[in-house]
Amino acid sequence: MQCYLTLLLWTFLYYLVKADQIDIIQPRSSSVYHVNDEMTIRYNIRSMGMTRIWSTLVTLTQADNNQTIQEFPSLAYSSSNDNKDINDTWIIPDKMPNGTYTLTIAANITYLCSKSNDGRSPFKQCKDANEIEQDLSKLLDTVEKLLEALTAWSLGKSSKIQICENYDALELHLSNLTRMLQPVTKSTE
């Protein structure tokens, strides 16, 4: 029984930390194309665990000058669309200069949250822009409280415990906000 529970716990933790994946199928890394060649762009989203890719943004950038190619097709993915296999073809324009280019697929990814707040399906995206703004406001308030506690401590009017409590709150808000805002990017050169 203990072995089964241990295996079950490891399986749960594995899926808890696994994230959806972006698999770039085409173009392959280090592919060579010329003007008027047809380039197939294809990638897919694989659902893998408790973090979800909600949308993607695809860009083609010239490596020498970091310039984004405006004529490149959008190829954006949205979780509201059931199609997780995104593909298109693009004819390399006459005016494309020779050089090295990087195809980048950036994703908006968050943990899943239960719509009914009980840990059960159906799930939704955890944070929206308003919630992120509220978390940022909490972070700034905590910084202000920490500075006030440090000032009071330097004057002998506060204890180290109050400073530690404010510091711990600051660390928590900062790590939550950092995790929410951290982009996930996959590139091929």
C-alpha cells in the first residue's frame, strides 16, 4: 500500500509540474531557404499537465539586426480553438535579404484554476490582467510597509520580527508575480 501511495504521489507531482509543450515541426533548425522558396511553418501544442498554453505569438526575426519580419504570417494559437496543430506556408519575398533568421514561438502560459474554486474541473486560466494589476499593487504596498518597518527599526521603534514578516510577504508577492509574468519561449534558428 505504501509503495502504491508513493507512486501515486510521484505521478501527481510529475503532472503538477509538467507544462503544455510547443513542438516545432517545420521549419527544421538550420534550414536553408532562398527567395521565392515555399516555407512550411508547422507547430503543435501538446497538453501535458497542470500548466496550460492559452495563446501563442509567432515571429521571424533577422539575427543580425534583431528586426522582426512584418510580412511573416501570424500563425497564432488560441486555446479557444480546438485545433492544436497550427500550420501555413509562406513564400519568401523577393526583398528578403540573405542572413540568419530566428523563428520564435512565445506562449502565454499559466497554471490551471478550478472555475468553482474546489480543485475540480472545469478549469480556467488563473490570472487575468486585472488580477495581475491587483497583485502588483499588493507587492508595492508590501514594499512600502517593509520600508516603514526598516525606518522604524533604525529608530528603535520596531522589532526584527516585524521586518521579517514584511520581508516574507514581499518575497511571496514577488515570486507569485514573477511566475505569472514569466514568458515561455521556444525558438529555432
